[in-house]
Amino acid sequence: MTTTPQLALVLRNGLLLMLSLAAVDRLGLPEGLFLALAILVVLEADLGGGVIAGRERVIGSLMGLLAVVITAGITLILPLPARVFSGLLLVRLFGFAAGLSSGFIVGGHVVAGSLLHHPDNWWYYAFWRTAMTILGVLIGVYISRHLYSQRSVSRWREQCCSWTGDLADALRHLNDIPERERLFLDLRERRNALRRSLPQLIAEQSVTRSRQDSVRWAQEVLQHCSTVMSCCRDLSALLQHQPVPTPALRESVQGLQRLGSERLTTLGQTIAMQTSAHHDAWSRLRLALNDAVEDLLQTPAGTESGSDNPEHQQRRLLASRLLLLSDALERMPCSPPNRGVAH
């Protein structure tokens, strides 16, 4: 099922690269190969990833140009290997200062290509390579924005829906989760992967200028779903070792599992859940849960109270996790901003 989209991506990128190379050759652009390569770098990823990759390539090329100018102008008395070393060292230092993750590699190529392969006309080579790279990145972003169908926010929502669907299943079966530690370790790793993708959403939104704040929605989802995941992990351990103490609390927990799993399942879809019936159900559930928690925390007559009572500690932990879980589920954004982009 995934072969066809990947093949379409390869064929589309190959066609665009062929057309860009033909245009470069037709127009006779100096160092036009790097224009085509910059376009391909941007189009190889989704729009958000392409913007990040293009930004790294532009900054790296500018740093390489600056390093070549400094090295060629100041260290003429040095032998060629020392000049190349000085230029590469400057690029690496500039890369650290700019916080680049891979752009310094492009800068190193500019230095090596200028000083090693074009020692007599290094300025011509370095300048036009940088200029063509910047132009290629701009063209690539334009093509990706207006003609390309891949979007970081669309892929992020698909992965988020899969993650929250499994989280909803864990919430629905709190009392009986097989391989509990492995399940929550997997959920945490997938949450971390979604969190690492946020810079792509930010980069994409900066280019699309979308009125819908998908980044804020994603941040709120990660914040509240992380709380839900932590509460589910603790509650599953508590409920597997001992049953719910009171019938009223048991009924509230079941309602929390039902309504919470429904909200997590529909999270990321465009169907809004903010109906009056839904609000009424949550209000009734919160009132019943608060009453049940108050009864739970009352120390039975003839038993020891305070922090030294293990049973009371367990009840306090159970109550805190249930209240925190209900609060996170209630605060969770129900539906994302309107998509308005192709998938």
C-alpha cells in the first residue's frame, strides 16, 4: 500500500529535477546544478521538513561563502592545505554559533570546491553557487506550497490520531492491560516522535501563513494527552492491584473511561464534540467524581489517619490521578483547525 505513494514521489521529484536541469542548461545559468539540487532538497521532504532543509542549506552556503572570503583574503601566505583547514574550521564555528544540524556540511563543500577546484576564480564559483542555492530553495518552497500535496500537519495529524486511538484503548481497559510497561513505553516513544516533529509544523506554518494555528493545537494535544498517558499508567497499576473501593467511585471511573476514550478516539478529526449533551455529560461526571473522591478520602472510623496510613496514601494517590485525568480530558482541544490543505 505504501509502494505506490513512494513511487509517485520518486517519479514526481525526478521529473521536476529533469525539468529544472533542462531549464538551467537552456538559460545557461552559472553553477545552475546547485539550483536544481536545492529544489530537490526542498521537495524530498514534506513542506515543513523541506523548509527546514532549505533553510539549513541557505545558511550553510552563506557561511561557506563568508569563510572562503575570509580565508582567501587573509591567509594568502599559507599553503593550500592550511587555507582549506582554516576555511573548514570557520564554517564549523559558524555552524555552532548558528545552531545548524547539517548546514555546515554544505558550507564545507563551498569551501572545498572554491579553494581546491577553483583556486583562480574562487569568488565566481562561491558567489554563484550560493546565489543558485538560494534561488533553488525559493523555487522549491514555492513549488511545494502551491503544487505539492505533502504537508507536515497532515502527516502529524495522522500519526497523532493513531497515537491517541491507542491511548483511548488503554484508557478503556485500565483494569486489564496486558504487557502494561511495554505498552506505555511505546506510547511514550510515539509521543516523543510527535514532539520532535513540532519544528516542522512551525516551519510549514511560517511559509503557508495559515490563519488556522495548527501548531498551538498540536502543542495543546501533546500537553494534555501526555497528562492522560501518565495518569493511565499510574491508574492501571493501582487498579490491577486492588479494586475500586466504593460503588460510587467505580461508576464514576467507568464513566470517565467511556467519555474520555470517546474524546481521544475522535481527537484530530474535524467532527466537533462540543455539543450541549456532551457538556452536560461531562458536568454530571465531574460532580459525581468529586463527590466520590471526597467520600474516598474520608478516613473510616477506628482507622489511623495521616500520611503514615498506607491505605490512606493509596486512596489519596488514586484520587489525585482520577482528578488529574478528568481535568486533562476536559481541557483537551476536541477538533483541530480546518485543514484547508491537500493531503
